[in-house]
Amino acid sequence: MEDAEVSYIVYDNNSVVAEKIFKRINCYKDLLKKGLKELNNEVRYQKIEDKIKTLTPKELDHILDVLEDAVS
């Protein structure tokens, strides 16, 4: 966590055993935001994948054409 500049406190039986505070450069919020965005993208991807499995061959062909154009 220090390499990522994330502040932390480690407790053992209500006693602090380790602590590092990055006051001005704490990157926790940035890392959290990035992680939540990646999680959201995974959920969106899974929903699309599930929907694709229900498409007719004609609908699938159309979607694949659109995707191929978008990533080319």
C-alpha cells in the first residue's frame, strides 16, 4: 500500500501495530474510483455477453458487424 501511496492503519486487538498516513498524496480515492470503474465495466460486459447469447443469428450478425466497425 505504501508503493501505491494509500494511507493505512493495521490493528491487532484494538492496538495499532502499523500505520502510514499520506496526508497530501493519499491515492486511495483515485484507486477506489479506478477499481469501481473496472468493476462496472465487468458488470456491463457480462450483461452484454448474456444478451448476445439470446440473439437470433440475424441479430448477432448485425451486432458483430457494428462491433467490428467500432474496433477497426
